[in-house]
Amino acid sequence: MAKIGVEESLSDVQQALREKGYEVVQLNHEYGAANCDCCVITGMDKNVMGMQDVTIEGPVINADGLTADQVCSEVESKLQ
């Protein structure tokens, strides 16, 4: 199953993804996403300084305004 990086404040999303069988790792620092197939972020600190360094080749999902189920659906659609 895919490895999904999720920001630590999104505990409900982490739980929902684990229940669907995904391997979930917390994104505590920028290198935490290095081996992930997909990442889920809160959007709180999205590109604050106008700089972007790519640390993941896969999709990044902004969970702002989405329920845990909606995020799971986004993850599933991006990984197909």
C-alpha cells in the first residue's frame, strides 16, 4: 500500500488513512516527505515566503476545508 505523509495536526486524517490500509508517516520536517507517495498538508504554512523547494515527486493535497473522508477520496484519486 502507498506511503502517505500527513502533517501531525491532522490526526483525524491520519486515522482515516490508516483505516483504509495506507502507511501513514507524520511530516515533522521537510525531509519527512522524501519517501512518500503522496502528502497531505494543512495549508496553514503554504508558500509563506514565496519560495518552493520540491521534496516529493508525488501529489500534495491541501486539506484546508476538507473532511477526513474527502481527503481520503482525494488521496485515492491522485494515486490511481
